[in-house]
Amino acid sequence: MKFETIFVTVGTTEFNDLIRKLSKDEVFQLFKEHLGCKNLTIQIGKGESVSFDHFKGIEVEIFDLKKSILEDIEKADLVISHAGAGTCIDVLKKEKPLIVVINDTLMNNHQIELAEQLSADNYLFHTSVKNLPNTLKNFDISLLKKYEKGNIDGFIEYLDDVMGFAEQND
């Protein structure tokens, strides 16, 4: 499968390790030749900007922050993201394949728990910055499940039952 449009987001903080890794020739080759990328959009948050001038054959757009990234998610054939809960859910709701890269520089590395669970449930792939090239080479989107929104009716029935509000059958 080809991923002509790839969107990378690091959220509102900084994830310089990921941005620097993306600028490496090895990743460029994977994007272009293995994934078929023609358009790469990178949201760098509050992080440092890195040159992607050497990415010949791939149109690269870089921005720091904007009000909403939903349009970028919708346009993408593949999203590579930090493991922020809001971003993960937004991408999964749009039914886009997602590779989550753990930002292990954050306090308590809280993102790994969410990424590991969603990966274990086959909704996304997760990796480290160091292992991103290997993940790009080997991920298979046919292994992913469609994200299903929660069933609020089932939760209400459960809550009613626990609270003793459920109707009694005579």
C-alpha cells in the first residue's frame, strides 16, 4: 500500500528527537521509496525546526501550532504521532493508520501505557524514536482493527444496574 500523504504531529509540546529522526536520509528513503510518500506535513509544536531541504521528490510542509489539526489528519494516508490521548483518538476516529512514537523524555513516560494498550488492541502501531525506521519498514496495516466508538447505552445500563435503578422484571 502507498501512503502518498503522511502527517506527523508532536502535539503542543516539543519532541525534537522525533523531528531530528524524521530528517535523516534513512527515513527519507523509507518515506519515498518504501511508502510512496509525495507530501509530508510535519507539526513541530514548540520544538526546533529542522531542515528538510534534502527531501527531493517529497513536498514538505512544516508548521508549529494551529487551532486544529483535524484537516491534516483527514488528508493523510498515514499519521505518525506522539502518544497524546486526544491525538490518538482523533486519528482513530478518522480511521487513519497510525504509528505512535513514544516521547520517553516526558515526565513518568505516561504515554507508553496508552500506546501499549491501543497497540495490544490492534488499533495502532507503537515504536520508539530509535526503532522508527524498522517500524516503517515492517508495519502492516492489514493487522489493524477499525476503532469502534464506545457504546453509551451499554454503559448507562451498567450504571443503572450498579446503582439499583434497573427495572425489575416480575
